[in-house]
Amino acid sequence: MSRILLLAASFLLLGFAASAQRAPVYDSPVETRNALRQALAEREQAQARSERLEQEAASAEDAAQRTARETAALAARVQQAEASIAAAEARSALIEGERDTLREELGREQRPVVRLTAALQQFSRRPVALSVLRPGEVRDVVYLRAVMASAVPEVQARTASLRSRIARSRQLQRQAQQAVAALREEEGILAQRRQQLAAIETRQRLAAREAGMSANRESERALALAEQARDLDGLVGELDRAASLRQRLAALPGPSLRPGEGEQAPLAAPLATSSPTGPANAPAPYILPVAGRTIVGFGAPQGAALSQGITLAPRAGAQVVAPAAGRVAFAGTYRGYGQIVIIEHTGGWTSLVTGLARSDVAVGAELVGGSPIGIAGPGRPTISVELRREGEAVNPLQFTG
């Protein structure tokens, strides 16, 4: 019996050993499980998006469109790996939380078992021959041996729960080791995909640099507007007006030859007017630019005003992508918002992404939904996204899948 209890105590010490890699601390098990479910859902969404973009890239005839979709698919693969890491961390946190609770329970149950073990060992080690030398000792020994014979089954029954908890502790230890191994594997996959994405982005930047100076002139005009704008709303408004003017100029008829005999001059096309906007012509599919926990919702109190978008808390250095297809109207640093990217969509819609540590797009670039536009910062970054329709803020969650 003493051997069984001593062996159980040794298993208990093994259960106290903590894993080398500890998962992030969450406020509660409920929050941890929610984080796990969200990470798994984000991983599935990123995988589905990458597969769709890869199919579009394979069927694209234009080289530029094919490259754009391949880049967006690779960015989705990066976000898929990031979500897998977040899921592994949440699993590790759940396992570690259960192990902490189990340690406390085992500690409470261990104390009476240890005292009982010590007493039983003391009685069992007393030789019967020495008891004969003292009057009354033989009777006491016989009585104690009888008590022990009847107590052992009871002790075994009462320590069954303790033994099962020790077995559970060993199982949790194995699960923690598996979670750490999965985390290391996903981190390796993420590093590899980031290298691939960096390589293709470098090729795209070199190709764009050779394209000419028109993009540089447009970028300079956007920066000048940023200097003149009083606030972020003013900058978005100025860019919307510039986009509207650009669309009207593009719709003007070009020079036409004098009509020959029997021919009629073509009628001048009317100026383009903004089409009616509404949910029907919202940019679709629309995705959140980064995977992470929502810390500020649309319309939530934020300072002296209400939030006009969604603020997310992603992993440090997380990949940030374009919420939908469109044209980059602004990319650069702006007044306390970090690096920001403003994307014009069709139908008078605009997306504004703020809080980036680095932007990887240039003004005038045409993006597909999911194209990489930058990365989040180190530490505990926050990324905000606003969707506007002709200057009015709209809840982007209405259009996300």
C-alpha cells in the first residue's frame, strides 16, 4: 500500500512540472475558449479565401491580374498560419489553466494522504519481536494490524479520485507538449510564407518603379492633401472629391475625327454621375483587414465621439490586407494614426485602414480583395478599419461574411 501511495506522490510531482512554453494569459476560460473558436473560424476563412484566389490566378489571362491574385492568395496563407498560431496559443492557455486548477486540487488532497502514508509506514516497520518485550504491545500490534487490514481497501477507494487526477495531470502534460510542438511548426510555416510574400512584393515594387513617374506625381498630390487636411475626415473628403473629379474627367469624350460624307458625329457622352449607393453595390466580398479580437465596435463610445469603424487587436507583426478590391488613394503616415491606407472602391465607397507599422502599397495601385497592404506593429498593436459611403461611416460588419 505504501508503495502505491509513494508512486502516486511521485506522479503528482511530475504533474507539477510546467511546460517550457506558456500560452498568453487570458482573463477567463470563457474568453480563452472564445479566442480559440474565433481563431479556428479565421483560419477556415483565410484558407477558403486563399483557395479561391489561387483558382482565380490560375484562370487569369492577364499577367498583372494573375500576379495580383497570387500575391493576395499568399497573404491569405500568411493570415491562415497566424490564425493557426493563435489557436495553438489558446489551446495551450486552456491546458495550462486546467493544469493550474488540478495542481490546487491535488495539493489539497495530497496532505491527508501523505500524513496517512507516514503513519502506516511507521506502524508497518515496527518489528513484532520488539513488541513482545513490552506488556500490552502485542495486543496493540495485533489490533493495529487488524485495523490496517480493514483500512487499506477504504484508503484505496478514497484515493481513487486522487489517482485519476494524477493520471489526468500526466495526460495534460502530454497535451501541452503536443500543443507546443504544433505551435513551433506553425511558426515555421508562417516564417516561410512571409519570406515568399516579401520576395513577390519586392518584385512588384521593382516593376512599379520602372513603370514611370505618374504614380510618384499622384503620391505627391496625395501627400499635399494630407498636409492641408485638418483631420482624418477632411483628408477622406478631399480624396473623395479628387476621385470624383478623376472619374468625371475619365468619362469625357476624347477627340474624334471629322465625320465623312454620310456619317454623323458621335454624340458627346454625358458627365458621369455618382450611381445610387446602398448595400446592393457595396464592395463585396468585404473582409476585415486583419485577424484579431474586436476591442472597439462600430458606434461604441471612443473619447468624446462614437467610433466610426472597427478596432481589432491582432498578433504583433500580423499581416494586414485590403478589405475589398479598389484603388489606393493614400498610403503613408498621418497625424498620430501611424501608417494609414485609404482605398477607393466603386460606387462611392471608401475603406480607411489605420494603425499600420508599415504600408506596402503605393498611391494609384489597383488591388484585389485580400491584397497585402502592410503589417501591424510590435507589442500589442491595434488596427482600425472604417467603411464609408460618400463620406458617411457605415458598419463594415454588415458586409463581412
